Amino acid sequence: MTPTSILLLIAGYFILLIIISYLTGKNDSNEDFFKAGKSSPWYLVAFGMVGASLSGVTFISVPGWVADSQFSYMQVVLGYVVGYFVVAYVLLPIYYKWNLTSIYEYLARRFGVVSHKVGAISFFISRVIGAAFRLFLVAIVLQQFVFDELGVPFELTVTISILLIWVYTFKGGIKTIVWTDTLQTLFMLLSVGFSIYFILNELNWTVSEFLDSKEFKQYSQTFFTDDFFAPNYFLKSFFGGMFVTICMTGLDQDMMQKNLTCKNLGDAKKNMVSFSLTLGVVTLIFMLLGALLFIYADKFNIAIPMMDGQVKTDLLFPEIALKSNLGIVVGTTFMLGLIAAAYSSADSALTSLTTSFCVDFLGIEKLPEAEQKSTRKKVHITMSILLVLVVIIFKYVLDTNVIDGLLKAAGYTYGPLLGLFSFGILTKYKVKDKYVWIIALLSVLLTFILGKIPKESLGGYVFGYELLPINGLITFIGLWLIRNKNNKV
């Protein structure tokens, strides 16, 4: 595909999103922006959440990771599924019981204002980093295959991308997101389906022949149980994945805001359970695509793309989709899937950041009613600018596979949230609220130091995604030490 045809495709796609935004954002109220009037059909939310959870990270980075990690990521995904059940049957009942707009309001009611702010700040940092990871991945693809040829600098690519998100979310907010996520998930699944079909056709394989081939077996090892010290050891990956889900979904305003738009708790539970099972299957399909991409590249001598002097396996899928002989259908659906993957995550992140900042930091419901809508819109613009800056910074500092980098970052940023909510749910104690920020900060610092210890000093042991539950445990222990022994709920 030529840069011009890709730009026309992007323009058409955004016109469609803006039409949806117009239809869903007519009310332009804070109630619709934050909660969608609590009227979203659960099955619509569940389907849309698949796209939001996959994002550009799964769409590009997971297939690109197969060469280095084989199918070990599925160990993490199995942990995800268990984590979603914890979210459905432990966390969602709490959120619905308290009728929360921001889930971090729970911490205010349970412990106090400092705990509330610590939770909100932890989410804010986590979501800015997570959204920036996802946007960065798609921005470098658009830069590599479209805007470099047009002489457009990376910084302008990022700015335009986030400006387009702002255009279709600034009125409808989460009400618009529920509907656009559904469309975006559909585009992503069509893209991966067509890509697998046409690559198999080029290789003259049926699906069963592909799965039985010796080439596939080079990439298909899923369970790693031989070396406990390795970061991809099964139990470490499984439990790490479980806690990643509990934190990055259940303790994340972005993901929970969609669930809280369902009509009632029963619908929200059905949404979460069906979504978890669907996501597991879809992720496996993406990994099968990853194996196919490397087999196809090897057979047709397609080099893995480089960027800034470094090999970028994240760019193999777009390289094959856009520059090989697979045809216009693969190229078109890939671009639609890529754009959908990017914006299904970024638009909801922008909306949830706006919601959290308005509710958790500004106390928007306490402002005069005449000021509430204008305040929300100013915050929405500010969050957009912040994302632009962080994504641009990533271009100069990120040197790892994006999915790996995202999960590692979660180990540091979501730990205090895990500890705070766990302590609130599992114990009856109040805490000395004014010291909570110290506990959270020490927990992150200790976890960071732990993750940087050379493996030689630990007998060859390498920390992986288990740093997240360790971080949460440190926070929990710290809260136990500052508990009010004679003050319980």
C-alpha cells in the first residue's frame, strides 16, 4: 500500500468514528461522559473490551515476540483468565455496592484522603505509561511505513494521532468508547483472520498442516517448567499474569469504567467472564499468527525491520502485511486493525485519565454545576497534551519489546494499588492514613532495587512478572505496620 492510500484509509476510518461520536455524544453531560448513563449492554462492553485489552501491543508486539519467547506468553494469559474471575467475583461487587464513579473513591471511604490520592496517583502514572507504550508502538509503525516517506517528523505523527482521539471523545466520553471499541475489536479480528488465511495460502498449508509442521514446532513451546530461576518459568508467569490482570483490569479505572456502565452487577459479571474466555482464545490466535509470520519471513527471505540501528521484531507484522506479496486485502485489513488496536486502547485511556483526574484530584462533583462541564473539557485537553509528550520521550528511551516493557512497568506502578485494595478487602483494620504515601513510595523503591539485583547475586535467579505481587505484598506489610489496632471497620 502507498502512503497516500493508507492516509485515505485512516481518514475514512476517523470519519466513521466521528459519526459514532456525534450520535452518542449529543447529551454531552458529565454523567454520560463518566458512566454512559449506566445503560450499556453487557455483551457490547465485553466484545469491545477484547479490543481495548489487546490494543496495539498484542496486535503487533505479541506476534513479534514469538521468535524470542515462543508461546511462553500463554502461561501469562492463563493467569489472566484466573485473574478476571477474581475481578468479577471479588472487586466488581465492591464497586457496585458503593456506586463509584472512580474506583479509587473506595480507598477514601476505607482509609482516608491520603490513601485515595496514593491510589489515584498510582493509577495515573500506570495508565499514562501504559497508554504511551501502546501509542508509541502504533506511532512507530505509521512513521516507518507512512510518514517517513512523506517527510513528516515523528513528533507530528504522535500529535496528530492524539488530536484525532480527542476529536471523537471530547463530548461522549465513555458512552462513545463503548460503541467505538466494538467496531475496533471487529476490525482487529478481521485483520488477524485475513492475515492467517493469506499467509497459509502462500505457504500452501492447511491449518492442520501448519500445526503439524516442523517449522511450527520451532516456535510452539508453551510451558517452561525446567528452570525455576528463569523469568519465564511457568508458576512465575502464571501468578504474575494473574496479578497483572487483577491490577491492570480490576484496579484500573480505564477498564473498570467500562464495566461500571453496565446496568447492574449481574450484567457486569457476565461481561467479565465472557470477555476473559474470549480474550484467551484470541491471544492464542495472535501467537499462531506470530509463528506464521516468522516462518513466512524465513521462507521468502524477508529481513526483520530495523529502527534507529536496532532490530525491531514488533515491525515484522506490518513489514509483511504492507510490503510483501500478500495482496491489498491483507494490507487494508492490517491498517484497519492497527488503527483500531491503537485507538481502542488510547481513547479509553484518555477518557479514564480525564475521569480520574476530575473525580479523584479536582473533586468535580463539588464544583458549581456551571463549571463542571468546562472543567472536564479542560482536563481532557491537558491529558491529551501529556500523552503526546510521554510518547515522544519513549522514542528516545525505549529499547525493549513493547509487551515485555509494559508488563515490567506494571510490576512497579501497580504494586501499591494491589497492596492497598488487598489490605482494605482482606482486613478490617484502619490505617494511619497520613503515612500511606511513604509506604507506597518505599514499596516501589524496594521492588525496583530487588529487580535490579544481578542474577549472580541470587544464585542465577531472574525476577520476572512476579515483581508485581511482591510489590503488593511489601505494601500490604507496610500497611499492617501502620494499622490502627483499636480502630476497625
